[in-house]
Amino acid sequence: MTNVQPELHIGQTVTHKGFGDGRIADIDGDKVTVQFPKVGEKRILAAFLALADNDNKSIVPAPAMHPAPFTPEAAGGILADISRWITTTAIIPVPELSLMASIALLAGMFGKVALTPTKAGVNIYVTTLLGTASGKGHPPKAIRAIGDKAGAVGAVTNGDPTSYAAMERILRKNSSTVVVMDEFGITLQDVNAKHKNSVAAGIRKFLLAVYDQSNSVFDGRIYASAETKKDDSPITGPALTVLGMTTVDTLYAGLSEASIADGFLNRFLFVTAAPHKGTVKPPKLDHDAAPPADLVDAAKAARTVFPASTMPFAPKYVVPFEGGEAGEAYHRWGEVFVWQQSAGTDLAGRAAENTVRLATIRAISRNPAEPVVNLDDVEWAWAIVHSSVALIRDGLRRHMSASPAEALRKAIVAVLEDSSGQTIAYSKLLTKRGVSGADIWEVESALQWLVDSGTAIDLNGKTKPGRGSKIKLADLE
């Protein structure tokens, strides 16, 4: 075993004296996220890790990316104009949600006519994680208004799909559309509950099936009787975009190991935002939320000038990489693809595909008449994807649990991580969110498990953690 204080990289196999061997999934300064086969994901100081003797895997650092992708200036083009307008007309402005809604709109508008350089669709699945009453309602209404006025009626639908058949019917009406799903986490809860909701499970199955059908023909659900499904004709090139919204607690309460293992979760981009800190004013009674004419004209013109397909019998135009396989854009995207294979987590399983989809949307936004994916497009898109992987990975580590006991242990660890010096007195711990609702014996049992497993220590040396204890994360000692 070799001490590796100088440098660690994602994908390396490391060892920890308490948890054994594991694979590095992420690095944030001196804090390293490691996936251990027996105890799951842990966040540990680099000083407490060493390279495993059997680490023969190639070292793949995260490729270069844009430092601040969620600003309008970073997005550029029509995306910037639309997201600025959404933010400035919102009662509670959330720039990150404004941008993701703008991206979803362009995915819906161009899903019928555009493919990425890898011939994937430009449709995306995105879920924003925000608190209640935090401005989630305005962006979906705003992009619906722009799409309708720009002549792309049906590019955004705010209907509430209730089943697999309902989702399929939406695509039959418009083969490229954005479905807005408020409280998406509740749908996941219905899928993963002890008594599964078959309707919600059908929606989930549909989302799994249709995600990568944009360059294909989708037959939909096949029934034994032709009378059951009135229209059983195939859908050519369906490009479904999902704009989901939910709270953090609702999302993680609805996730399961199956959501990760079957690739459902890695199809999604997850975006969050800090609570709005500015002054919130009540809306004016004469408030006009209609999109300005110049913005509508720009969206309409983008659809008009977009190039037609150059391939025989292919209805969609393939947006190329600048310079082809010899260019910088393809090279950087290739680095993302290689990183994805060594990331050590299924959450990164579609990082490269999501990156090229977003990059293509930005290329269309910049120059709809002659769209070409360049290096800036790829690095901007990759930054959003990397942020999503890190966000959901950290959330799963903190929130997703197989039992109430594990949930309580994770809540305690989260409290410790957020406490000064990652240390907290027992009496104060009892008042914290996620812990205060538990019985005393449950808290003490969870603390005992954390101490016995080496995750935490009692600085006061009590045999059984409880009243008078001072708890600290073991990895900081």
C-alpha cells in the first residue's frame, strides 16, 4: 500500500483503514468521495486514504469545463435572451431554472428537425430541485407562451400525463414536445413505494423507453387486442423533453437502488439554486407576462433558417462537430466519454450523451442557420452535466436509505458535515432537522452504529453515546 498525499484522481482504487478498498468518484479539494462495496459512498479527507496495491486502472481526471455555465452570458444566443426575459419577469427570479427552461424550449422546438453529431436526439430530461413557493411556476408558463407565439404550438405542454398511454398520446399529437412535470419526486415515490403505483410505474417505463428514440421509429405499447389502442401506427423520431420540478426531500424519498441500476437516473440532469436573497415584491395588477415581439421573432426566425436534412430519407439535420473528429470539440467530448467510463458510478453513465445534447442545443442557439458544435459548446454543456452528477451523488449519499435506521444515520452524518469542525454536542444534535423527530433510543442506536463502524467518534469517550457525548466525524481526526 502506497501513501499518496501528493495527488489523487477520479477512478483510482484507494484503501481506508476502516472501510477497505473503494473507487474514487469525486474530489473536492482535500475531501474525496469514495464508493466502497460494503458501506457505500463515503466522503473522506485525502489524508486518510492510500492507493490500493491493486490499483492498475488508468487515471482519468475530469476534462476541462466552463467555470460558470448557468449564467445567460455563458449560454449566449437565443438561450441568453429567453432566460434573461424569464428571470426579469418572475416574481421570484431563479436564473438557473430560467436557463434550464430555455434549454427545454429549444429542445422541444428543434427535436423534430435536429440531431447531435453522434446522431442522438436533442431532447433532454431535466429536474430542478427547489423549495416550495420558490418560483417554479413561472418558467414553464413563459416558455409555453414563447413557443406558441413563435409558431411552435405543442412544443411545450403543461398537461398532466397520468399513464404510459397518456405520455404516448402526447407524442402522437406532437412528436417533439416538452412535458412539464410538477412535483416529479411524487411520481418516483409512487413507483418505489412498498405498494407500487402501476400508473406511475408506467410513466417511468415510458421515459426509459423513449429517451433515445429520436433517430428511430417508436411503436409504443403493444396490446393483445387492436381495439384497446385505437392508433397503433409507429411514431417517427419521437423527441420527448421533460422539465420536472420537485423539492429535495420529495426527490430522495422517491429514489431507490433500481433507479440507479437501470439507468433511469442518469438520463436526467439535476439542477438546484440557492434561495432568492433579493427583495420580493407582490406582482403588479397590470403585470403583462406576454413575451416581447422581438424575442418571439427571434425564436420564429431560428426555426425558419434551421437547415434541412442533407441525408436521403432522413428528416433530421445532423449538427456537426467543428473540425469533425480532428477538431477540439470532438476531442473534448471524447475526454468526457472516457471519464464517464472510469467515474466509478452509474450516475455518470450518460454523461457524454447528455453533454453532446446540451452542446448541440447551445450551437443551435448561437447560430441556428449554420449550427456547428464547437469547443465552447462542449465545455459549457459538460460543466452542467458534471454539476448534475456531483449534485445527485452527494444527495444520494446524504438522503437515500434502505431503511429508517439508515436514514437517521445519514441525517446525523449530514448534520456533522455541516457543523463547525464537523463536531456537535449530543444535546444540540437532538434539535437538528432529520434528527429531532426520532425517539431518543433511535438516535442513540444510530450513534452507536456510527461509532462502532468507525464513521464517528465520541470525543468524551463514553462507552455508549448519549447524554454528555460530543460527536465528531472520525475522518477529521
